[in-house]
Amino acid sequence: MGQENRLRILIGKAGLDGHDRGVKIVARALRDAGFEVIYTGLHNTPEAIVETALQEDVDAVGLSILSGAHNYLFPEIIRLLEEKGLGDVTVFGGGIIPKEDIEGLKQKGVKAVFEPGTSTDEIIGWVKENVSPRAL
Amino acid sequence: MSVRESDLDKKKMARERWEREYGRAQKRDADFTTISGMEMPPLADPGDLAGFDPESGVGYPGQFPYTRGIHSTMYRSRLWTMRQFAGFGTPEDTNRRFKYLLSHGQTGLSTAFDMPTLMGYDSDSAMARGEVGREGVSVSSLEDMEILFDGIDLDRVTTSMTVNCSASIIFAMYLVMAEKKGVSWDKLRGTLQNDMLKEFIAQREWISPPGPSVKIVIDVIEFCARRVRGWHPVSISGYHIREAGSTAVQELAFTLADGIGYVEESIKRGLDVDDFAPRLSFFFNVHNDFLEEVAKFRAARRMWAKIMRDRFGAKDPKSLTLKTHAQTAGASLTAQQPINNVARVTIQALAAVLGGTQSLHTNSMDETLALPTEEAVTVALRTQQIIAEESGVVNTIDPFGGSYLMESLTSRIEKEAFDYIDKIDRMGGIIAAIEEGYPQKEIADAAYKYQRELDTGIKTIVGVNKYVHEDEEVPIPLLKIEDEVEEGQRQKLADLKRRRDNKAVKARLEDILLAARRGDNLMPFIVDAVRDYATLGEISDIFREAYGVYRDPGYF
């Protein structure tokens, strides 16, 4: 198993959004691809997600947001990660996110936003290319 | 050789000749299973109906086992109710959308609430940050409910409210609002979704664990049986089970298993089955695989009739009939080339109508991208009107009845769904099965399998994994919810909390807590509390205190 396959990835759901079909498929596909996957389950505060990221010592955080609250949740989680000294954790995500909001999210530090219809292979490929282990 | 024998021989020869020709012919290299993975025969013929008795299996509409429909006249007497689900932003915003839809020929209202409301949080809660008014309308208090239905005649429309763990509170607000408008409770017609079992299976909005959650559902069923008799206290829903990625058979099986759960619990409460079963209603998804979907609706009616008669001994024919709402499959819509969604919705809506639905919501083409615009909703409503008034399919009841394929498919779906129900019975019933995570895991497996079929191209979604446009722009306008909605709702609530009689509110909340500790029906206490403007979040906090909070086990 290659170096990239030992990456630890936190897959999270924040806020009240209960849509978890996609997030569970992505979590399973990443696990099947050989990554260490930690799934938070539903209904977490941004603080709880960042706390888990810290405890689990992850290299990346992937968020699934279908509630329309992406413009609040992504920047808030990135802010809290930086506050905890986890500014080098790669943040990516997906869900129902209008195209016009994607550029703004990228400027705030979200490395990739996967839109509906993305294949799991594409997400796995992106993680392999773009997530590197954090320097400890 | 007699004439009859030679006729039989001829038929057999024709069948054999077709088999030979079919076997020899070049077939397309394609997948011939349904979207749920059911094998389909290349051709159905009388052999597929061996052992099938059309008299008892199909019968007549309005008669047991109701395979052909629950009414003897079906759409010749009354078309289905065209009921578009609507809700966004402030109660004022949604009130305007309701009036728009009614003025365009819609015949019933269906309310979508925002996530904080659905999860039992007020608009000013920290948990509500960023979500107020986004996915539905924000309702924290009786005052919001009064604005939402301002100027709408409650005794002339039927109202559906999609809300579950906080359903008892929203329903209490609706009842008090009606009372204040001078409309008596026996005149109210509508449906509360109030189906907690499917929340744990699929939709995932909850406050407390399954046991107490179901207790509150039964409180509402009992309260309606005694005091709001025209109301449907629960809409047993497969919709969300399917959206979570189940197969058609799983959707049907888990939904009917949930129904069995509610009937059992209501009987344990001391209700007579015929006292509440006539008001139970259902809600199914309608997906792309046209024939499978029509068969699913037909099988659902036949199964429920058998379950109610044979398992529960129901006698009132209304207890035996499965009345259902249908909604086209949200998860089938694509963000890519969104105008194609109009075609998908048309196929799905047609299946629901040929399946004999009582009411229908057609999704709007833009719903994978955002809540629908007024224009997109209008196209969706027009789709139903075109089916009803141009296509001609409403002229004949159950036009697929007797079709070799349709009857054999209906029977197969019924059998496979009953196998699931037997398995759930052996686990100790649906609540025990949910606590073990059984339906949740079955659905997650099916969803993953389907996604892999898409990723590998075995199954096709036009515009997503085939016939793709590179770099396409979204060609349609989208509805935007302004950030001011959240701030406005918070201020309004703060203002209400200053104006109301806070001493009375505190006493009413205490009454609910004591009733919960005693194990009483909570409904009368909730009605009194909302009348004094206790908020949805405050009452939900009492549930949290009395019954505890459920945490997602996070199966994947």
C-alpha cells in the first residue's frame, strides 16, 4: 500500500442537515480505496468537528453540506482549524452548492468542491493527488 | 387430435419459435435489470401468470384487495390532489408562494419547514446558525404559524405538513391558529407527516430515541382519533427511504413495516383498529423505472389490505385501503443539464398516476441546485395538469391491470417485500430492527451498489455519466434566500419573548414535563403551551429533558 493510502480523512456532517446518502457513499468509497476514514455521523457543531479532527490527527477534512449553510459552515470550520493550529489540514467538500458560491469558498480556503453527479473515483483521485500527510 | 389440442400446440409452437428467434438474435450489450436491480424478462406471457387468480389477486377497484385502486371510480370522479410542497424564508415569503400556487389551480397546500424547525430548534438557537429559512419556512412560534396561513381559508384547503420529531408542536400551533380564526377542529382536513420510524431509517431528523419518539407519534394518533377526526395524523413514508438509496422493494417493505409498528403501538394504547386505521395515510417515492414503480403502488395496496384484514382484523373497508401521496424522486434529478429533469419528472408523475395515487407533488427542474423558483414550480404543476387533462390516461381505471408483465411484476414485488417484513417480525418488530441498524445498513448497501453501477457505467444517468456536456453553464435562474431572513426571524422571536406572559409560558412548559413523566398523552398540554406562545424550541427542550437526546450511530 502506497504512502498516500495511509492518509487519515475526517468525513463530516455539520449543522442540522440530515442528508447523508452521499456522505456515507463517499466515506465508504474512500475506505475501500485504502484510506483511514473517520465519519462523524450527523448533526455536529463546527467546534465538535474541529475537536474530532484534532483528536484523530487527520490530514484532511471533507464536509458534505446540502442545507444551504455552506457559506457559514466552511469558513467557520477553517477558522476554528487555524485557531487550533491545524491550518495545514486540507479542507474539501461537496453537496448542493451553487456554482456561483464555489469561487468564494475556494478563496476562503476550501481546496475542492464536488458537485452532484461526481463519481467516487474522481473524489478518490483528487484526494490522492492533493492531500499530503501533515508534517508533524 | 382434437381441435383444442391442435390450438394448444399452435400456441406452444409460437412460443417456442419466439424463444428460438430471441435466443439466436444479437442483443444490445446493455443492462436489462430495473433501477433497483430486479431482473426483467425479455417478454412476459401467460406462463408468467401461472397459479395467479385474477379474481382474488386483481379484483375490482374499490374492492378487496384494492390492487386496481381504492375507489370504484378513481379519476373519473375526482382527479388526484395536485399538491406542491412549498416553503422557504420567512412565513411571509411562504404565505405569498401558497397564495400564488392556489391562484394557479393547485388544490392543496403542502408545507416545507426549515431544518431548525424540523429538528426542534428556534430560529435564535446556536444550532440554527446559517440554516434559518434555507430549506423551508422558519416557524418557531404560534405567531409565525398565524402569518404563514394568513388569508387562507382553512376549511376550504387541505394542508399537509412535513414535520416529524416536532410534529406534535407544529400541529398544536395549527390547531390553535384555526381556533383563533374561528374554524372548528372537526372542519380541518390535512396530513401531518409525523412518521418517526422512517426518520431513524432514512430522513434523520430526530430529538429523542426511537421509543419515546414513537410514543409521541401515538399521542397524536390518539388525540386525532378523539378530537380532530378529519385529520390524517401520520403519513407513513417511503419517500425518504428511497431517497436514501433503497431499492423499490426495500422502500415498500420498510414503509409497510413502519405502518405495522404504528398499528401495533396504537392497539397497545387501547385504541380499536377501526377507530384510527381509516385515517392512516402513506407517502411513496416515484422513481424513473416506470413499470417497477407502477407495480410498486399496486403491490402496496394489495399488501396493506391483507395486513390490515388478516393480521389486525380490521373490518371497516376504509381501514384496509392504502391511501397515498406520491412525490417524484428528488435524488433522480441532475444538476447537469437541469432542463432534462422536466422529462424525468413527467415519466415519474405518469407512473404515480397509473399507480393510482391520491395526491402528487412533482419536483421542479432546479431542485438539485436550490429551492425552486416560481417559474420552475409552475412547469412542475403544469406537468401534472397535462397528464390529467391532455394525456388521456385518466379515462380508464388501472389500464395496466391484467398485463402479463404488470401482474407478474406486482406479485414479485409483493413477495419480496413480504420476505423483508417476515424477517423484521423475526427480529422483534421494526423498532428492534431499527435499533440494530438493520434497515439502515440494507439501504446503505443498496445505495453504494447503485453508485458503483453508475461509476462503472452499468447504469446510465443522461448528462451525468453519458451524453455529458463539458463546461456547461447552469442555464436556469435560481432562488436565493437572503441572509437577512435569519436576522429578521431572530429579532421577531426576541420581540415575542419580551411581549408574551413569560410566567404562564414557564408554567405550561412545566405541565408538559410533568405529563411526560406521568406517561400521559402530551397533546393537550402542548396545545395549551403554544396558545401562550411557548416556542417550538422550548417545548423540544422539554422532550430532551424528559426523554434524552438521540445520537447518530454513523453507520456507513
